[in-house]
Amino acid sequence: MQGKLITLEGIDGSGKSTVVKKLQENSELRVFEPVFTREPTRGTLTGNAVENAIQSNTDQLAELFLFTADHAEHLAKLVKPALEKGKTVISDRYSDSRYAYQGITLKNRLENPLEWVKYLHRGWTVVPDLTFLFDIEPEIAVKRCGKRGEQTKFEKIEFLRGVRELFLGLAAEEPERFVIVDASGSPEDVEKKVVQKILDFVQRD
Ligand SMILES: Nc1ncnc2c1ncn2[C@@H]1O[C@H](COP(=O)(O)OP(=O)(O)OP(=O)(O)O)[C@@H](O)[C@H]1O
Ligand SMILES: Cc1cn([C@H]2C[C@H](O)[C@@H](COP(=O)(O)O)O2)c(=O)[nH]c1=O
């Protein structure tokens, strides 16, 4: 039986990675031996190329193709093999980040960047079964990012305001796939909401 793909999305500083670390230590989830992963990937040719692109003044269209190449490698080498073995895969960021972030970075390059980026994925990507959208005010998120050290070009309030709106629009288009989580609470509160929903979802079938 095909495994389930669960993704966590949200603007920088919304607390996804903090909750993922808690999910990895959660004894109730450990029973399902989920495969934890992320985009951009780490320690891969494509992930390293993306990391370099983020740190430099890369052309936004080139950056989109690098993120998308990383997604293709991620699908081929990790996501699809795990799902085919019936594993539950939990990814910290996935394609909805590309739609939301590059939907903004490319807004002056393409007529309808969000739709074009979605089209780029059509026919070969794997659509998640369940996506948690960590929703938070960009002002709070950027303040959190500030506490953890150097900031990337994406961690700017006005930019993240646009990204947040695109994320919320994606969730409104697919209410059966998205669970919007108020990410302004404590890590423990957010983790509790996410864990319960995952348990309900994985045990449902
Ligand atoms: N619920 C929370 N309340 C207060 N601070 C938090 C909360 N969750 C995470 N943080 C802090 O905010 C910062 C960003 O958290 P984290 O890295 O988990 O966010 P993220 O969504 O994964 O960000 P990015 O997408 O940029 O990696 C960290 O310093 C973390 O300790
Ligand atoms: C997958 C993906 C990510 N991004 C952006 C979002 C973040 O600002 C950075 C790195 O992500 P991390 O969670 O902080 O490691 O990259 C993007 O613009 N497009 C994407 O497809």
C-alpha cells in the first residue's frame, strides 16, 4: 500500500523546523517510523546549488529551476522510494514553498508566476496528502529569525507578507489538503495540534 506524504509549509520563522525536531522525538509518531525530510535538501548536489543560490544574487528564474531540480532529485532518491515502501513521509517544506516564494520573486518577470510554477510541476510531481500551513504575522516571524542569527534575502517583512498571502490562497483552493495552524503559540501548543492531526490522519485508513 502506497505511503502518505505530509508536508509542513509557512514563511521563514513560522516554527516548522522547531516542530519537526519535536515530531522526530515524539513517541506516538515513532510507532509509524515516518521518514523525515526537507526542501531544499541538504548534502546533495542540487541542495548545495540551492544553498549557494540563496546566499548570492542569483537570477530569480535560475533560482526557480535550481529549487525545482532539487525537488526532482528529492522525489527520485527519497520521496517516491519511501512512499512505494508504504512509509509515511514528512517533509519540512515542499512544492507549495516554490509556488508561494517564487510566485513572489518572479512577479515582475512572468504574467502569472504562481500558475506558471504550478504548471512546471504538472505531470511529474507528487502532490502531498496532507499539508500543515504554519500561519503567522510576518512581523513576529522576522523577529524570531532575527534571534537566530544571519538573515537571508527572503527574511524581509514585505516579501513575506506576499508569500503568506499566496500560501493562504493555496490553502483556500485545496481545503481538503491543507490544515492551517496558528503558529504564534508556543512550540508545545503547535506540536500538540500537529501530532494529533497526523495521528488521526495516518490511523484513518
Ligand atoms: N512557537 C515559537 N515561539 C517562539 N519562538 C519560536 C517558536 N518556534 C520557533 N521559534 C524560534 O524561531 C526561530 C525560527 O524557528 P524555526 O527555525 O523553527 O522556523 P522555520 O519555520 O523552520 O524557519 P525557516 O523556514 O526560515 O527555516 C528559531 O530561533 C526558533 O527557536
Ligand atoms: C523549498 C523552497 C524554499 N524556498 C526558500 C524558503 C526559505 O527562505 C529558504 C530555505 O528554506 P529553509 O526552510 O530556511 O531551509 O528557501 C524557496 O524560495 N523556494 C522553495 O521551493
